[in-house]
Amino acid sequence: MPKISSSHCSKIKYWIEKYPELKTEGKIIFCTSCNKAIGCERKSQVDAHCNSTVHQQMTAAKKNKRNPVQMLILETTSAMASRNEFLIDMYYALVATNIPFNKLQSTPFKNFLRKYVNQNIPDETIDNDRRACVLLPAPPHSRVAVDRNINVINTESKYKMSKRLYPSGSEKRKKAAHQKELIETLPKLESYFTKREASISSHQLTNPPPDESCRPQITVNIESLESDNAECDRLCDKKATTSLTSPTTIIVSIEPQQFSDPEHISHDPAYYFHENLTETNREMLICKGPAYFQNKDYDFSEASRTYKKANGNKSITRYFNKALFIRKLKNNESVERKWLLYSPSKKSVFCFSCCLFNSSDINLCSSSGFNDWKHINSIILSHENSSAHGQSMMTYLARSKVVGRVDTDLLSQRKKEVNYWRNVLERIVAVIKFLASRGLPFRGENEIVGSPNNGNYLGCVELLSEFDPLLAHHLKTFRNPGKGNISYLSANICNEFINVMGKQVLKEIVNEVKLAKYFSISVDSTPDLSHVDQLTFIIRYVKDCVPVERFLKFILIKEHKSEYLSETILSFLEKHDIPIKDCRGQSYDNASNMSGKYTGVQARIKDKCEFATFVPCAGHTLNLVGVHAAGCVLEATKFFDTIQKLYNFFSGSTYRWNKLTEHLGSKKVVKSLSKTRWSARADAVSALHKGHKQIIEALMSIAKDSEQPRETRDEAFSVSRKIINLEFMILTEIWSFILERIDKTSNNLQKKTITLDVATNLLTSLDNFINNLRDKFDDFESSVKEKNPGTDYKDLFQRTKVRSSRQSFFDGTGSSVRLYGKDKFKVETFFPIIDALSVHLKQRLSVYKDINQRFGLFFNLKTLNSEALRQCCKEFSKIYYGDVNEAELEMECLHLKEYLEHVYSENEETDNILGIYHLLKKNKIEDMFPNVEIALRIFLSMMVTNCSGERSFSKLKRIKKYNATRKIEQFVIDVNRIDAVPYMIKNGGALKIFYSNMIHTTCVAHGLNHVAEKVRDIFPGINKLVNNGKKMFLKAPHRIIAFKNCMDSRLPPEPEITRWGAWLDATFFYSENFSKFKELVFIIEDDAQSVQKVKSILSTTSIISDLTFIRSHLSELPNSITKLEKQNSTLNYQINVIETVRDGLKTIENEKKQILYEKFKSVFDKNPGYNILKLYNNSINGNDVDLKKDPAIISCYKQCPITSVDVERVFE
């Protein structure tokens, strides 16, 4: 430390006493307020500093415990800020104290930052955050040296006064080399620009709301601030070194806001006008223009504001006036204010051009807009006359021309391309749906557009193009483009669409199975054209109170062993997450590998799930019964052989077929037999039975035709002799009678919704019918002889040789009996056929009866006594111990028995399980009988036949080419699945792939009609009055005359099935004309059933109260349906109508309220689309709703229809 003279010490002491903020460090006087050293050679130097405004501001701030540098920045004047040296000190003071730059409102300081810190930094970036500035080397006249390895000035460093020191030549060269290295490390200008691809996908465009979380964040990585050991101009003579222990590093990512699809841009300007409007968004807004965001027709009453008058006693409400969009000139002319925008969400107004180009006007350009309606006129007038507004309008006009010349054309072209391909895909998907839903083949011999052999797919596309200009242009432009060119007409695209649809359908079916819980399975196999076995998989479950059967998939199999097939079935169920433990039934054909009790598929499945009851296919069972009967005796075999020969004879020649049709006229021609389809045998026998006489005439005419070859004439004569004998004609009569009943029974068994109890009853009744035929042989014989007189049994005209036979010891002494004629045919042919049918039918029927016996307590619920019912419940609970509770099931059955006896005693529908299940669901009382509902659902889910699997085999024939079978196997599976479930196509689940924002909602007008129809069930007396009140005057002119004489109104209305709410309108007629109508009815003296019913109903005491209730509480229901039938209604209007009905039902204060309100909730709770649209409507109305949708997309639902009335009108 150098010595200090006494005179110098006295000076320092004087200054420290005078200015307490000063302190000494050797020869240096240091100012603690300003954090800087002051020279002490001259008094004026110290006094000048301590009397300066900057020093006084810093000292005052420190006394008030405020940040002195911040006070300096906030209080500095433009005159002080104009000094570069002061600005440099201020800059490094900000860096040292971590003060944000946006606290400084001085324009000279901003200009300084641009000039010496970062020349390209805009005003808004400086205003936002000082960390956005990337420091460049300090200007040469800076009094503080900055080093790249030092971020901020070390305010604690020692300042010493010394003479100016100049660096040596070596130091200068090192400094220059160091700066050159730094410059080379700087990124090039190109790195700050992102290279965009030519195509922009829709998912890259988003449209977030204007909140803080979505605004772009600009980040800068500042690793160090460079300092170059320069000298201070005024403060220091010696080198001052500064250091910082750790560098400051700030990392931010830039994520500018992007627009969504231009078609779905919101009309609300508040979504886009905020501080961080990106250039991309600015150009998009310019392209749209201000008219798109004006919202002139909005309801401005929602933006009302209340102001108190001057006296303070009264208040006045003001609104935004639509007239403000027009400016009145002095000469009474009007000019449209195209720049003025209204925001429904902010309930404020904005200036379009000023918001785009950051005008200084804070009223109409802020992120919140302007909504002081009391001063709106003066504000708008002053704004549009301001120079800033004029400048922004000029900028907008200039930019709009630039955008219109380049970007608008590109955007318009892109929009046209998107719409073009979307329209093409709509047509292609429609063709695929049409072909798939009707089971038509897709492919042809080639895939050439214009070829007559290109198949149904391209053929339908060509057909549509004749009436569709867009598709015609597409085919003309992209027809046969070759491999690698996109046209969306190729087989690969078609298969991809079908695959997507098939997967969607399978997913929906699996979800329905899981929801239903219990299910049954059926599998069957057949070889395709490539001689590979295909296993079809069918599943049955209960949906909407009805059993349904769905095709799932064709599975390739390599063998028919039961072990392999069972593993295939189990693995398929496991793959699709369908639990085998919920399987309650299985049905296959009667092959041993499938139906074997010990090692068959059904036994192996039962090992995995003991509740999976095996039900033999009833259709196969009936066919096997017929096969055994047809082959039981020789005469029956010869009979069907003769029928087949008859068909082969006529079908073998066009001449013979024409002869047959000439004689038959309008009657059916002969049919061929089928080994698997017994309906074909029924058709063949029926055709022979009805046209027997004409067929004989045709055969005889051919036999007598000399122009025909002798072999043909002989064959005709031979066949005619076979079919004219009495035995053949009696067999024709018998088999026609039997096969007609078998065919009718078989057709009913093949229905998808048939239940096991109905199938059992059909087979039992058929068995009884066949047994009764044993005593009707004489009827068959007399019928044949009546039609063909003079015929008799052939053995009566033949001499038969009687052979002697040796009797054994046990034969007894009686002689052998020989039968002839009628007795012989009856015993040896007729009885064996009837017995074979009866025996085999009883044998196979026992399986179905055993299963029905398990559920017998529900068939006989009305007739069983309590003890028998208790025993049945006990046995049932033992079998299905994992599904029902014995004690609870017993109580529920006893309760249900009483309920059915008192409420539905005369209802025949409750005599079967499906009727009881419908009753529980219809009245919504399944929660009262949960165990009963489970038992009924198990029974309904049991498979009866595997006819659905047989029907699916016909889909394999769509592949006509052997080599193509393997290639498009998945194509067949998906098309078959779509064909098997056509309702899935109608739901549009597959189209949602292309329209992700599509919402499916059930028609709410239909929903209200369901509520209105529920009233009919609640008031059965009123329902009878409505039905019979109209019948009274049907075909009764004298009653109509009496009605017109007594009443001045129209005749009683009849509810129309197709008109929603028509039944309630009919009840209003009787409530309005009750007294006169009652008087008229009792005047009429007629014993007609309708008149007597109306008289009995009008005599009841409850009729008046019921009509009063309906009139008082439900009169708004048909009016609401009428309101929903209006076209072009907004979403908000339609939802308000529905919610008004909901509120009205809540006001009912009796037991009927619960029934009607529960019906309303049931209808609309099962309508998920409606509930989603309610949330969107709340968001559109400005309510806070947590939605994961872009505002631009939500706003598009404002005019969304939720009724199908336009579709209903089309039917007219």
C-alpha cells in the first residue's frame, strides 16, 4: 500500500464526512451507492460525482431499501440516456444486478442495444426479457472491458487509479487471433432459418388458445460474456480484471403458434391476437381477411356492462351496438368499418390491422381488446383518425397484395388439392361399402380402367363417373397410372380400406361380447378353391334384449383332430381377450371329432369351462333324421333316385326342357336333389307332386316323338312307367306332406334369433305330427286314387313265385303270412319310414329337452308351486353355482311369479324365456331380479344351430381364381365380417378414420318421441280410449253424422306411427272436448265392441285425472319435438329445447315423475354424442370446460344438427 500524504488524508476525511456513501481504498475513493471509483486529485471531481442526479437517485434508492439500479433505470431521462458512456454503464449494471431489460422504457437505450449488442433484435424482444439479447463485442469506446469468459462485471473488484496502459504488439496480435477464432465459431446466418418441406401435413398445424402456456418461448444460450482487458476512459488508469465463478446458461426453445386446417379456423379474433403473433399466423390472418373475424351477427347482449349514473342512485346497462360497424360521414353517406372486429369469448372489440402490426394504441390492440361501451364511440373515432391506425392499414394493404400474389395462391391450391382427394376417397369408400355389404366380388380378370373385365370395384367407379364430373375427371387424369403413381384406384388401396373396416368391425363385436359377458361359440370348416380348410368362427351373445350371432374370422387349419381344433379355438379367444370362463354354450355339427363326449372338441372345451354346455346343431339334427328315413327301406331309396333321374332326363336337353315347360305352364319345374340341403328335396318332391300329371304327359310326348333318338324315347317311357305306378304316387303324397313340415321347421331353426326353447318345441311338435301320420295311410291312398282312378298296386298284377321254407322247431305250428297290395306297402314301406323319422327324432330331441329342463322353472313359473319352485332353484344353482346365488334366486323367482300372475296374467309373451327377458328390460326391473336376469341371459346366449357358419362359407366363393385364394385371404375375412354386420357400416365407424372430428349422435327428436311413447305405457286406459275412439267412427256413417251434430270439431285423431308425439296430440283432443264427447258416446245406442269399450273407459273415475295430468305436465313435449324439426337451428337452440323438457319432467311430484324422468335419462345417457356436444356448446357459450380439442374445431360445431328430420323428409 503506497503512502498517503497528510494533506491528502485530510481531503479524504472531509469528503467521507460530507458524503457518508463514500469510502476509501488506498488513494481511491469508492462510491458505495454507484459501485464505482472516483478520482481524488481534484475536489471538483468528487463534488461533481456526488452532486450528480445519478448518484442522488442511487443513494435515495439505497436508503429506501430499493434496488438502486432499477430506480436508476425507471427514473432516467431521455437526456441522460442519450450519453453513450452512461448507457454502457447502465448495460453492465443491468447484467451485474440481473435486472430485466423490459423495465426500461427509454428508446435511446433500445437503440443502443441494437447498435452495439445485437443489430437484429426487435423492440418486442428487448421489451420481453434482457436474456433474449446475444452479446456481441463491446464498442471500442466502452469504458468497461468485457471478456468472453466473464458473464457480468464483478462489482466487488478493486479499482485503482493509475495511468493509462497500452497493450503491447504481442498482446494486440493475440487479441486479434482470439477474436478471429470467436468469429469463426459463431453460427452462420442460414442456421437461424428452418428449411421447410414442400408438403405440410394437417397434424403439423395446431391452433392453441391465446393463453400464456401456448405463447412462443424464445431462448438464448449465453455461455459467457467476453471481456478484453481494455482501459477505462475516465475511471481507471490501470487494468481492471473481473471474473465470475460460473457462467450464466439459459436454454429456451422456440415453439411458434401454428394454425390448424384453414377450413377450421375460428371466427373469434381473440384466439390469435396476442403479443407473440408469429409471422405464419399473421400471413394466415391476412389471407382470411377481417370480414372472417367481424362476427357482425353475434348476439351482443351477452357483452352487456352496467354503469352507475352520476347521482349514484341508478344504473344503466350498455351494449356493443352493431351500428358501430358502419361509419356515418358528414354528408350522410356510410362507410363500412372493415377493420373493426368483435370477439365473442373476450366480449371486446379489436382493430384488425393494428393488432397485426403492433400499433401503439393500447385500447383496440391489446390482448384483451376494448369493452368500455360507454366511451366506445369516441374511442373508435379517435382510433380510426390516428396516424398509427393509418400506418397499420397501409401496411396491411401492402402485405395483403404480397400474400395474395404468392401465399394465398399456394394456400388456395393446397386447399383445392385436399378437397379433391377427400372427395375422391369418399366415392371410393362408398363403392367399397356397397360391394361389401351386398356380398359382391371385387376383382375381375384385370385392373385396367376401361376394360369390361376389370371387376365390380372398378366397374362401379366407372359407372359413377358417368354421372359425377369429379370422378370422371379423376379417371381421365389418373387412369392406369402404373406402379408408383397415386390414384387410389389400385387393389392395394381397396384392400387397405377393407382391412381397416374389418378391424373396426371386429373390435366393435369383441367390445359387445365383453359387455354382454356370456356367449356361445360355433365353428365349422370347409375347403376353399385352393383345397385348404377354412375354419369359420361364429359367436352368439345377447344385445339389446335380443340374441345375435356374429361372424368373426376364417382361420386356416391343417388338420381335423379334436385336440388341434380345440387349441385353435382357445388361442383365438385368448388373442382377442375374450375370457373362455364366460362361455356358456357350444354348438357344432354331429361329427365325432366335434361332438365326441370324451375326446371331442366339445369335451376339451368343457375341460376349460365346465359351464360350456354342448348343444348339437338342430339343423344338422333334422337333416340326419331325414337321411335315415330316406334310406331305411329300398322303396324310399328308389323313390328319390327316380326323382333325380327325372331331373337329369329333362335338364340334359334344351328340347326336353322346353317340352316340360310347355306342359307345366306356370307350375314349378322339376328340381334336383341335394345331399346337404333338405329344402332342395322338399322343393323337388313338391314340384313333382303338383305337376305330376303334366310331367307324365311331357314324358309320353317325348316317347312318341319319332324324331327323337330311340334311347331318348326308351328312357322317357321307362321313367314314365316308374312314376305312374300307385306306390310311387303314394310315396310322392306322403313325402310331400312330411317334407313340407320338415322344410318349414328347418327354416325356422335357421333364424339367428331363435332360442333353445322355441327350437325344442318345434322339434317336439314335428315328432307328434309324424306320429299322427301312422293312422292316415288310408287318407293318402284315397287321395291318390281319387286323382288317378284305375290305378292299383303293382304286385296285384304280377304273378309271384312262392318259395317253400323249412320251419325250425321254434317257429310254432302256424303258417307264414304273406302280404299283398295295400298291406304289403303299408307294412314294409310306410310304417318303416314313419318309425325311422319318429325314433331318430326322439333320440336326438332328448339332448335339447335335458337342457330345457334346467331352465324349466322359468317356463313353468306361473304353474309351479312354492316347493317345486324351490327344488328347481336348488338344482339350477348347483349347475351354475358360479353365476347365481341359490337363496337370492329362490326369492326372486317367487317374487317374479307373483308379479307375472297379477300384472301379466293374460299375456302369452311371458310363457317363454325371451318374453320374460323383454318384460324385465322393458319395465327396467332387472335390478330387482338380478339372478333371474343372469339365468335368462345365459339361456338366450346358447347357440341353437351353426347355420351362420354355413352361410359364411358362401363368401369363400367370391374368390374365383385359384392362385388368388391365398393372396387375398384377409380380404375375404374382412369383407365377410362387414357383410355379417352391416349395421357397423351404417354407423360410419370406418369413415371416422378419414373424418376424425365426426361425432355420431342419435336423433334427439327420436329420443323425445321415446319419452312420449312411455306415457302410453303409464296410462293404459287413455291408450284404449285413443285407439277405440277412432274405431268408433270407421265405416260408421250414422255415428259420423251424430258426431257432427253434437260437436264442432274434427273427428277423433288416430296416432300416426311415423309422426313423433302424435299420441300425445290425440290425448289433447279428448281433454279439450271431454264433456261433449262423453255425452255423444252415451247417446249412441250400439253394441259395437269399440263403443262399449269407450263407454266403460269414460265411466272410470281416473280418466279425468289422467287427462288432466297429461295436459298439465306433458303438453310441452310435442311442442319441443316440433321445435326440433325446424331446419338450420343452432346447436345451442336444440340443446336448450332438450334441457327445457328435462327441467319440466323434474317438476312432476308423484310416482310418474320417476318413471318418465328415468326414461328420459335412459334415452339421453345412452347417447354419448349428445353429451359430447353439450360440452362443446358450453365452450362455445364461453363457459370454462376442460376439452382436448382445438378451439377452431369446437367453433365449427355451432351449427351442428342433432336431429335426423331432414332424412325423414326425404322419405316423402
